[in-house]
Amino acid sequence: MSDTVSKALLPAGLRDFLPPDAALEAHVVSGLMADFGAHGYERVKPPLIEFEENLLDGAGAATSKDTFRMMDPVSQRMMGLRADMTIQVARIATTRLSKAPRPLRLCYSGQVLRVKGTQLNPERQFTQAGLELIGSDSPAADAEVMALTAGALTALGVQGVSVDLNLPTLVPVLCDEMELSPETQLRLRAALDQKDAAAVREMGGPIQDLFGELIRCSGEVDTVLDRLGQIDLPQAAAQRRDRLKTVVALVRRLMPGLSLTVDAVENRGFEYHTGISFSIFAPGARGELARGGRYRAGSAKEKAVGCTVYVDTVMGVIAPPADRPRLLLPYGDRAQAAAWQSKGWVTVAMLEDGVADPEAEARRQRCTHYVSNGQVRAVGG
């Protein structure tokens, strides 16, 4: 193996972003941050690494298996490289910004690193962007986060955005109401995760009757809400169903044309969520574009709702922004670069005088045009 090749090798799940991918990533992040900022979400920037006990506090415990750890040589305390930024933003909100007026709207972007990738997404380092609305339990807060994220993705050029809503606390509430044993709950959870209606029927009795109906509550939002409305649910579960109906109505008011689906028993990946949760999809995407929902923020357990956007996945389903024309400037003409740039050109300055064939040099520098005798000429024109 040559020395050049060996230096280009990276650990599994890591990669270099080259042109034009690095520029496309920056385009996605800047578009999301601009959209979130325009709606009052202020940007924060947590550190890449922090003390383990802070990073894995509360809901952060769900990221423990994904977190790289190391010893801090200064404090002799264990530190973790963030595997997700939501927990960090929640920490900022409930500590440094604990006295800021509520509801508190924050947004962020940055790199995260995980111990392992997945079969669907083998990358271990990737870019997240997101927003958090902290200090409100209003259904309008849930709707705002969903609609704002879906709208920002649509504005970036994502086609066919759809939101799949979930009720991850519904099944636990019903299990508690029915006083099911831990072993029975595990069996039931496994059957529901696999959408195994036969396994649910085998459990018989009230479990078969109730959860057999709930497992069918998956699909287009109006159909599911109608089915849920026909099920006789205990009060705590009925409250969750009614809140879902309210949030759906609010989202439709904010984004009338948004495609909405519901899966009433889905729980995988939403284990730490405390209310309505959701995933955002689009045709052709490699997995979900974003994921969010209601949770408790920080050690203060403030009520919050947020969403994380997976920038790498978004990049796979949007067209890159149109390339600006590149103009090769003569040697010594750098002082004129600003004037050309104000007219929409990307300028590339020659570094040597007396180039015999400026058109050939422009082509070599991947320029679409060049300046000759004060005139702009097209390469190949």
C-alpha cells in the first residue's frame, strides 16, 4: 500500500467531505438555522466533549451505549464525546439559561460521534441540526416544532415531506392500568414492535381485545384517529389520544398540505420521550430526515419538545444549489475581485503573469469565464 493511500484511510464510519459535498452540507445547515432563527429560535453552541455525568444525565442515559469515553487529564474525571446534541441544549436551558423567560426557544447545529453506526446508516460521525422549545406543555408547542421543521425542510427543496406521529407513552399507561406483569409487558412490547398481530392474539383475553385493536391504528391520520375514537380507553390513555387529535388539528392549521400519518403503538427510538413524538420522512430518503417529540429537559425535568434533523440524510434528497459562475482574473487584478463578486461571480485570481493561454488556464481552474483585455469571455465560447 502506498504512503498516499494509507494516509487517506480513515476509521470505519468516518469520511472526508470534499467539494461539492462540504458546501452542500453548509447550505443545508445555514438554511435550517436561518429558518429556525426567523421564528425566534436563538442559536447555542455546546462543547464537543463534556463530563460524562452531565452528558448522560436524565434522558441522556439513552445515548450511553453510543458514547465515546475518555479520561480528562486535567480533572481526572471521565468525559464523553457527544452522541447527540439535544441533551446538551437541555442542560444549557436548565442551568445557564434557567432564569431566561419561558417558553425558551433554542436552535443548534454541530458534529456528533457515535461508537457504532447502523446497517442503514454506517457513518459514525455526522452533522445534526435542531430546535428545542423548553418550558411549555402546550399542544401548540408540539405543533410548532413539527410544522416548523417540516416547513424548513420543504424550503430547502425536500419533496414530499411527511410526518409520522407516535404515542410512545400509550402502551405503558395501558399496561399499568391492566396491571400486567413485567414478563407479559416484555412479550407484548416485542409483539407490538414487530406489528405481530398473531402474537398479540395468542396472549388472549383483554390483551388480545385491546391491543389487537391498537395494532391496527397505523396509517393515514384521519383513519387512525377514527379508529382510536372507537376504542374504549381508560382516562389516562384517552387523554393522550385527545391530545394527539388536538396537535394534529394545530399542525394542519400551520401547514394545511402536510402529509400526516400515525402509528399509535410505535416506541422504538422514543424510549425517553414523555408524550407525542414524531419522525419526518420523504421519498427516496435513506431513513428518517428528522426525529423529535416531547421530553423532560435536564435535571430540572422541565417540560420540553424538540426535533433533531439529520443533515447527511437531508443532503441525499435535495438538489445542490446552482453553481455560481467562476471568473478567472488576470494576474494583479485581485483589487477588482470585490467588484466582480458584487455582480454574482466567484473569482479566481491568477498567481503568475504572462499566462500564454488564459482560456486553457480558466478551464484548468474549473472556471466558466475569464477576463481578457478587460472583457469577460466564456470558456469554449
